[in-house]
Amino acid sequence: MSSGAAAVQAAQGRPRLTPGSPLRRVRKYFAVARMGFATATAYRKEYMLRSVFLVLILYVFTVLWRAVYSTTGTAVIEGFSLRDMVWYLVITESIVFSRPRLASRIDEEVKSGTLAYTLVRPYSYMLFHYAHTLGESAARGLMSFLVGGAAVTTIVGPPPFALANAGVFVVALWLGATIDFLMTFSVGLLAFWVEETSPFVLIHDRLLMLLGGMMLPLEIFPPLLRSIAGWLPMSMVLYAPARLLVGGGDLLPGRVFVIQAAWVLLAGAISVAIFRAGAKRVTVHGG
């Protein structure tokens, strides 16, 4: 670039992007995230089917919880009114419905040898999938929340959220999505050593649903199980973000962020170690 062109660019306030500049690398992964978002919104038929299934699930749970509240003769259970409980389910179900089949993709790329070609491309394999997963999850989660929210609004009323909780919810949701990505990514990488990873995927998904507070907030759990689940990464993916938005009760945002950050570091270290060990097998065996 000539000095005159550089001066014009500087005057316009645009940074010069060299091939290896940090800004260019960040923009590259933002582009991947946008691609994931666009991919999720492109399949309208799948979206409609998932929406119908989500509405059915929410309707069934609303009827069940209405019967529970009616039987107990109380308007509040463990700090949740009926409306709080149903909207809590809207959030957790939307998060679960937003999760793409990441482990299956990694599994297939490892088995087919596609990963061997991907490793030589000018981007991080792990960050590529992270950005794409976040973009795709954002689209799926937003659509699920809008559809589910519209359905339950006609049944139990508008959301009981306080606008002040939106900021901590977004942060907790992002950290929880990062934890879930790292765990799922690690499960998919087990394809380097085992022929079939679907049993591990099933175990991971069931633990997330049972201990993550998808169907029941942790306040409903027995005291010992609640104490244990409150420290596990599964609850940091589903329960913590949903509880902070509905109304945290005794749940403190600072405590949640510290636990989530610790799990991000631990799960990140494990996933990087597994990926490096698997990449060596690709190098040794030729893909």
C-alpha cells in the first residue's frame, strides 16, 4: 500500500489489517458465527417441527405443574409461582433445543478423515466450531424462546422477568454455552479412540437434563443432591442462567460467574489436551 493510500485509510479511521493481525482473526470467527446463525435459520421446515414439539412439551408441563399447585393448595413452591415455574421451563427448554449436534459432527469428521484436511487450514479447528456453534445456538435458542414464550403467554401470562436481570442472564448464558461446547467437543473427540461415541453423547445429554435442572429447578431437589448439582457444570449450563433471569433468589450472580469461569478453564484444558492427543494420532496414522 502506498503512503498516500495509507494516509487516506488512517484518516477514515479504519485499522490496517495485516494477514496475521488479531483484529482480522477475530473478524474471521465472527464471520463463522454469522454463518452458523444463517445456517440455523435456513431450514424452516425443521424449525417448524421443532417448534411444534417444543410447544407440546411446554403445554404438558404447564398442565402437570398446574395440577401440582392445585393439589398442594399453595401459590408458591420453593420460591416459584406457577408463572415463574412455566417461564423457567421456557428458558431451559429453549437452551436445550438450541444445542446443535456438535459431538456427532466431530465424530463424523474424525472418522471420515475430514479433520486431517481441516487441521492445515488457516484457522483454529476448535475456535471454528466454537464460533459456528455459538451462532447456530443463538438462532435456535432465540426462535425457540419466541415460539415457546408466545405459547405460554396465552396460558399463564407474560414473563415475570425483571429487566435488570437481563445483563447477568446474557453473561451466564454465554458462559454456560461455552461450558457445554467444551464438554460436547471433548465427547466428540473420543472418536479418536473409540469406534462409536453415541453412548457417551447419550450419557452426557441425560446428565445435562437430570442434573442441569432442565425439568425441575434445583430448589425442588433433595438437599444433598441440590448441593452437589449446584457445583456441577450441568447446572451452570441450564439452571443458573434460567434462575438468574426468572429471579435468582439466593443465587448470587458473582458466585455463578466464578463457578462458570472455573469450569470453562477446567473443561477448556481437558478439551485442548484431548484434541492435541488426537491430532498426534492423525499425524502418526495419516488421518
